[in-house]
Amino acid sequence: MVKVFYLSSLRERAGKSFLSIGFIQKLKKAGKKFAYFKPIGVPIAAFTNKADPDVGFILNTVYKTDHPYDLISPVSIPDAYYVDLVDAGKKDEYLQKIKSAYDELTKDVDYVVIEGNPSIRKFVRTGIDDVSIAQNLGIKELIYVSVESTDRCIDNFFFTKNYFDYRKIGILGIIFNKIEFEYIARIKEITADHITRYNIPVLGIIEKSVELFSPRVNEIIEQIGGELINDAASSGLNNLVETFLIGAMNAQAAIKYLRQVKKAAFITGGDRTDLAMAALDQDVSTLILTGFIQPDLGVITAANEKGIPIILSPSDTYTTMRNLERLRPGIQEDEMEKVLNLIENEIDWDILL
């Protein structure tokens, strides 16, 4: 019988793709026969290629297979305007597609890693949510992924547990993912009284990795629709960005804030030469100049000397920041070994395998 690792979460952006990549690598290293499955893929937009970029990345890196894309991810529903695009009449059609693909995919494997919907609430209205899909596939338990680095994680866990109990679905275990370092001790403290006493194992506590969960400059360009204007610093497109800082003060004040951060993306207007030059003397990964205003030649020269990419944003500062707030950094190909090490060391595989 196939053992199922169905990753689900109450909150979106819980790192299910990251965990899928780690699980796949661990199963591969252990010599297990396995499959990866994402029942409902999420393409970038309603009218683009239907492929989910996370699924595409996994297929191109850790899970190279002869199976067609539609078998790995049989249903495609874009996030934008999805309420208008999906109605309850599609439920049976989608569930049948998912069931047929799942049955074919799991014929000759012992394990399957299933990457769930963005959250367990998604698609409840139309009956193609994670719980409904699991029940349709005959799956009895889901893995719950929690990402809160506050005591709120317990309330959210029990909300989910009560909801699962009502829907007659079990919890195989809980993974605390992307947890701030200073909160890890607290999670260990409250686990005994609030989780394991209900015979629900904690499968792992994974610290938030700045390196793995921070965006690269090239991801920022794509997110804001920006343009690199100094090709001489294109090697810096792979720079990590740990924080964003808006320059809307004088240069002296900006330096004070810049000294408190590292690997920053400094956002200011292209006409603020003083701020741009001040930033270039500090630990910045990129300059983002808003309003599509070309900077002074001296700024470009200084950035080239330091290998710091300059991005022109077509939007104003406020809109640029709003776009950056929606950024979902992805795992890069050169980070696969780090992902595997984290998953191997922090997940209790004695429980799972």
C-alpha cells in the first residue's frame, strides 16, 4: 500500500514546495520508489501557460520523470479571479481528473509526496479543497504545516484539528516550518502539553533560513517588472536580499539605517543621487530606482565597480513596495543540497519511513 505524505497548511506560503523538494530528495537518497503529485497547479496568471512554476521547477530539478505534466498536476486553476473561473459544477470533473491521475501515478510506487492547495480553505466553496481531494483519493491523514513563530500556532493548529475531526480526516503529524530561531525553544516547550498529548507527533521544527527563504535580485526584477540598467553588474542578479529599505530621508539619516541591515535592497527615486551613492557605500544587494527615472552616470559607474545591480522600476515607490510584498521567493538550483540537509536533519524520518 502506498504511504502518503500529503502536505497541507492553514496559511498560504507555508513552504510546501520547499518541503516537497526536500522529501523528494530524501526518498531518492533512501532508494525508495516514490512519486510527486500536485492535484491543483497554480499558474502565474489566468491567460498564461497553464503550468505551475513550482511544479515546473521540481520537474526540471529533483523529480525528472517520463510522466507527462498533466499526470503530475492534472488540474490548473490560476489564483487571479479563481472564484469566477471555478464553479461547483466543475467539482466532479476535477475530482475525477485528480483520481485518474493519482491512480496512474501511484501504480508502482511505495511513497507519494502530495503538495496541497495554497491553504486548506482554498476551493472549499466548490468541494475541491485538500480534505475533499484526500477523501476522494482514499487518503486518511494529512501532514499539517505550521509557520507561525508565535503562540498563535497552537490556536491555529487546534482550529485545523477540530475542522479535520469534523471532516473525519486525521493528522499524520505536524511540521513547524520557517520558524524564527528565537521561537524554536518556545515551540519545544509547548509541544508536550498542547500537541503530543493528543497522539499527534511533531515531525520536525525547521528554522527559517535567511539564505533559503530570501529572494534573489533576479526574482525581484521579475516581480516588479523592472529593468536592469547596468549589465556590467549582471553577476549580482544572484545576490540574496535579506531586507528592503526605502530611502525617503537625507543621506546622513539613510546611512544610519543602512548600517543596521545587511544585503538590503535600497529603494529610492532615480533622481536621489545622494541617497544612491550613500547606499552603494554600505552592504546592499541591489538599488531599486522607482518612477523609471534614470540615475546619474556616477551612480552607474559606482554600482558597476561594486558589482551591484541597478533596477529601474516602472512604478512609484508605494506601488513597487506593494508588489514586493507579494513576492514569493523560490528555491534555487544551487540550494538543493542545503534543502536536503535541512530535511534530513530536522524531520523525524523514523516516524515517516
